[in-house]
Amino acid sequence: MAQHILNQRPISRRPISRLCRHGFFLLPLALLVLLGVVLPWLGSPLSYNTSSSPSFPPSLSYWREYSLTQATKFVAKNESTVIVCTVSYPFLPFLNNWLISVSRQNHQENVLVIAEDYATLYKVNEKWPGHAVLIPPALGSQTAQHFGSKGFFKFTSRRPQHLLDILELGYNVMYNDVDMVWLQDPFQYLDGSHDAYFMDDLTEIKPLNHSHDLPPPNRKGATYICSCMIFLRPTNGAKLLMNKWIEELGSLFWAKPKEGNDQPAFNWALNKTAHEVDIYLLPQTAFPSGGLYFTNETWVKETKGKHAIVHNNYIIGYDEKLKRFRDFGLWLVDDHALESPLGKL
């Protein structure tokens, strides 16, 4: 009996050996799952400290503390460029309209919305977590600020500091007003490696092969470049331009407190730094002002297929801008809201 027992095969040896053999394959698989699922999540703004923010999705207090550094890193997604806009709550429909057009060119994931009020911050991050940040102080959110108003000046005068802060983080930055619509990918027009790219705001038709230098100043000694569409590289020249713009805004505020926008200061900064900054005027056919695109039907037909970004300027008022977009088939929200990362608002 004892000899029979000793000669029996241990009943646990075969299953254990199978388990070991399979374990060698399962362990690497588990590691791959860990790397593929958990690590990307750690880069998300949703991977916050659960001890301070126990709720999911993130609480309002979390988004209040969400920093420009965090937000820029998140939307850049290991790329070098961030697309920035600044928005107050009444203009969320225009933000959505712009986002639809940006999404059609597959650049929406690199968009950072700088919210000017907490209502905008919460709404955008509720719909599209991580893509909105507020840089204090917050402005009021109830009234749409129109071109020329003191509120509009306060709203736009913060722009160069936002752009400078992103440049200091080492990213390229494209700024757009949200009363714009993309018809093509604008990045294809950023020829060369200049410090700053911008568009002319005049309605006068330029030759198709016009110069890309800063246009000559008018009788008052200033140019009429639009501060609505700017592309900057994180160079010393671009940072110098932003610092000069901030400086000119300070001077303008005290000298002309009724001046209602930041564009004159931007033009003074361009002219005063022209010999120190490598600047590039974008082609008018691709970046027309609203005063040209919406009023010169002949020019639009002659340049059809060459337009990249259309700006709904040269008109004042929320309802007026919306109506013009609708009249020209550029109000996309009514029928295509689901193409926006924000969906229907």
C-alpha cells in the first residue's frame, strides 16, 4: 500500500504547470493593458486627485483650479500647436459654429477655449472636459459685449497676455475670434518659419501675388492689421511683439479710454517692432475681411475655392452677425450641431 501511494503521480503537478505556462503569457498581456489604458488616462484632466475631488465627473471647484499649463498640455496632445479662442457665455452659439468648421478640418482636439466667465468654463468642460480654462479675474457673463464698448475693450485687452503665456510654455499658438468660419485648413498657408502671421483688415482688393510684408502705414502712420487671426511661434520675436502689444494697450487705455478694441494697439506694436520681428502677411484670398467677403460678390466668385477663414466683421451686433452668417450659408449650428465637440447647447 505504501509503495502504491509513493508511485502515484501528484494530482496537483499538471494543473500547476499549465497555470505557470499560461501565466508567462498572461503577465505581459496584463502589462500591455495597463500601459494602454491607465497611462493615457493619467494624462487626462480627469485623472485628478480623488481625495480633493471625490465626485465624478470633476467638480466645479476642480475646473476653477484647472491651470493654463494643465490645459495647454492636455489640448496640445504631444503636438507643438494650440488653437485658442476667448469666449464669454452669450457667444457660446458662435463658439459652437466655429468649432463645427474647425472639426471639419480635423483640428478640434487642439482647441483651447479661454473662458471669460465661470458659466462658460463650466458649460464647455461639462460637454468637452479639459478644453476650457479660466484665467482670473472672471468677467461678467450675462451681456454680450459689442465692438466699441468698454466691456469689449476689457474682454479683448487680455488677449496678448494669454498668447504670451502660451508662448512661454513653448507652444505655437493660433488665435481666432469665434465669429469666424474655416472653409479650408489654414495651416497650409503658413509658409516658412516666421515669428508672426496675420491678416489685413482692409477691403481694398490686393493683387493675387501681393507682398507678404507689413503693409505701408496710412496717413495717420498706422496699418490696419486684424488682431482676430494670429499665428505665433514661441520665438523671441513673437514674445517681443506680444510684450509690445501689452505695453501699447496700457498706453491706449490711459490716452484714449473710449477706444473700444485692442486692434489699434496691435498695429502700433507691429509697426514699432517691424525691424525686430519676422512677420508674414497672409494671402488676402485665403483670409479676407468681412468687409470684402460679404460685400463684393464678384471678388468672391473670382476667388472661389481659395478661401480658408472667413471673418464676420465689419458688422456690429450679435443678431446682425448671426443673420449674415445664415444669409451666406455659414451658420452651421442649426443643421450640423452634432459635428461640434460640444454637440447641441
